[in-house]
Amino acid sequence: MAAFNLGDVVQLRESPSTRESASSTRGVVVDVKSAGELVSIKWIVRLTLEGDVTTHHPDELRSLFEWQKWQDSANQAAG
């Protein structure tokens, strides 16, 4: 099971129960509960749920560390 930290950028993993393409989702970890068993995500990009917070089991999520690192370097360059 992946360990997530506050501020991690994540996306949904592909699964039969996911109706949308996982690659079209991006969110930020805003809470980690029950010793990491539940992770709350505030969605930046997710059809009809942008800005909303939903809670997931860590196995449903994938970290986008490389994407986050790229965003951080772009923000530093801009500011």
C-alpha cells in the first residue's frame, strides 16, 4: 500500500469501477486518516468534482511525484 502525505499530488488508478479516465484526474492530498488507511483528496481536475473533497483507500490512488516536481520548478521559475 502506498503511503501518502499532505500535499501529495495524485490521480485515480484505472479500475473497472472508475467511469472516467484516470489520466484525466488530478488532486491534492488534504487529509490522511486511520494510520494511512483513508486519504482525502481535493480535486483540481476531475469531471463534475473539481474543488470537491472525496475520501479514498490508498490502493485507488497513484502519486504524481514527478508531475508535482515539474509544477514546483515551474512555480519557482515564475516567481
